[in-house]
Amino acid sequence: MAHHRSSGGESIRSRGVSRGVVAALLSILLIAAVVVTWQDLGDQIDRQAEEAAAQCVEGRESVPIIADPDIAPGLAAVARNFGATNPVVRDKCITVDVRPGDAKITLDGLSGSWDAESMGAFPAAWVPQSSVWSADLAAAKPDVIEGNTRSLVSTPVVLAVSPELDTALGGRLDWSQIPTLQRRDNSLTDFGLQGWGSLRMAMPIGAQSDASALAAQAVATRVTRTAGPLTTADAESPRVSSSVRAMLEGAPLSPDGTPQGAAATIADAPDAARAPIHVVPITEQRLFQMTRDDDRARLAELIPTGPTPIADYPVIRLSGPAVTESATDAVAEFIQFASEPEQLQLLTELGFRGDAPMPAATSTVTFPRTPNPMPTPENGAIVAVNRLVYVPASSTASAVPSGTAGG
């Protein structure tokens, strides 16, 4: 019987390509691919470097921003993160330089003559504690303001009091009652507090004392029964002027002219009833910073009924010969960057309120909801109340420490 030669398996393998040759070919192809990829990567890096150099053809520019000392550290951290993105504006490499500044000194410089030698470079933007200052600047020199202001974060104005006084007044004190309680002797007996005397609310007008002016705005809004924003006509009325003067006349002095100085006096008093100061308006953020390390509550956050005044930290973009177009655009880009949640958290973790997580509550500050924020008054109304609060020391000697600057 005949047998046929097999045509499969072993015969094909015997006529196939050697494994060594295949491996050598694959190695050559792999090496070639690596070389091409490396060359492409090098060309891409060179192109990016050339593009970056071309974008920065106008060199580097430092963009100065002056901010309230409470918010300046957080904004400076945001500015460092912004710089890490290598921002280029109008062919200039941008660095944002945030520095703290006193509001009264800054206002005087912006509305008058800026002395760069003593005050530093003219700012491209200013972030004071509240619209108390933007309204004054708009009234004094409107042309220096570029566009509309906006806020990144805010903080309510509250009353710092002793825990004992908070227990007695909590939920029972309205902003409209403050002038009468301040003026009348032994007025706290109305709340069952024998031997406490009158309200003894300090009204500091030293550094970072916007809370005093904002508290006066809240009282003015309440006593005039204004449903919307406080109007200029209402703020200039005799009823408002008499109410604000009642808050100031006989107000106890803060040791250093600041809200935190007055709050420390309350916290350190061995006998709350006999303390020289019972109450002081203060921003919640500042009160949080003062008490975040306290093991026990030495102060309480009292929020009167009625509209709650807000320190809004407006971002005021500035204009003038010293502010370049690239600086103006850089401020806009920086504020947009700072609005991102991960950047805002650098501010909210300091106790400001914004669209980012808040820090843990302290024994004093629990960050309660603000159900009734006070509408921002008209600019003319803000200025009118400022004129009542930030008076020369000689005009209200009992309310203002000698030599204290307003602001």
C-alpha cells in the first residue's frame, strides 16, 4: 500500500524563518522607534521652550496687591500657587505680590498722592476689610477704580461678649436696642443682670475696625426700618446720627484701639460683671483666629436679631498711570484663579466664609448660618455713617483713644 508524504506541521517549520532572525528584526524596529520617539520628544521640548520664550518677549512684571492683614496671608498663598502656573499676560511673565496694608493709610494714598518710597509700589488692586473703604474711595476719587468690585469671601460682624452675657442676651438683643442700652445707666437690669451696669460696648476706630462702622450701619438700618439697602437720605437723618452718637458717647476704650484688644479685655476679666468692656463688634473671622486654640470658651459669639452686617473684602481693581494694561489683565486672571474651590479653601480655612469647606468650630465660633444678611447700603449712606463713626478724637474724647487713626 502506497504512503503519501505529509504536507503539514514539521515540514512547514523546517522551511520557516529562524526565531533568531525574527528577534533581531524586532530589536532593530524597537530601537528605531525609541530613537524616533526621543527625537520627537526633544523637538517638542525645544519648541515649547521657544514658545515660552516668545510669550515672555516683554519680560517679567510684578503685580502688587494690597490686602487687609487678616486676608493677606491667604491671598499670598493663592498668589504663590498662581505663580506656579507660569502665567503670561500680554507677553509678560507675571508674578503677583500680595502685601498687607492699613486701610486708612492706603485710602489716603489712593485718594491723594501716593508715596512709593514709604508705601511701596502703587497697587493694581486693593482688598480692604469691607466696602466701608471702597465707598469712601469712590466718593473721594472715583477715577482710580477700574470696573466693578467683587468679593471672594466674607465674614459676618458679630458681638464678642462673655459667655455669661451671651446666656442672658442671646436671642433677646436687637441691633435697634443698642443705642439705648449704651446710653442708659444700669440698662442690663432689663435682662436680669443686676450689678452689670450699662451695655459698655466698645466702638474701636483703630486699625481693622470696620466692624464698628458696620455695626453702626446695622443699627441705622434697624432704627429707620429700612426694608432694603440703607439709603443716603436715611443715613443722613437725625434719627441715625443720634443713634450712632449714642453708641459712641461713653463707649469704653479699647486698650489699643482695635476690636481684638477690646475682646481680649473681655476674655481676661476676672469678673465679667465688673469688666470695663462688656461688648465689642468684631468680625467672626477675627474672633475665630483669637479663639481657635482655646481649650474653654472665654468669649462668646453673639448675633443680634435683625439684618447681620457683613465684611465683604471687596477686590477693588485700580487704574492710573502706574497700573499697566498687563497688570490690569493679570489681576483679572488672578481673581478668576483665586475663585477656584481649591484656592478658596486657603482663605476659608482662615475662618472666612466662601464656596469652600470651613474649618472646625471652636468653643466660641461655630459658624452658624446667617439667615438675614444686611444688604449693602448705598455708597452715600456708607460714607455718611463713616463720617459719624470715624470722627476726630477731639470730637468724641470719651469714645476714641488719643492718637488713634481711623480705619
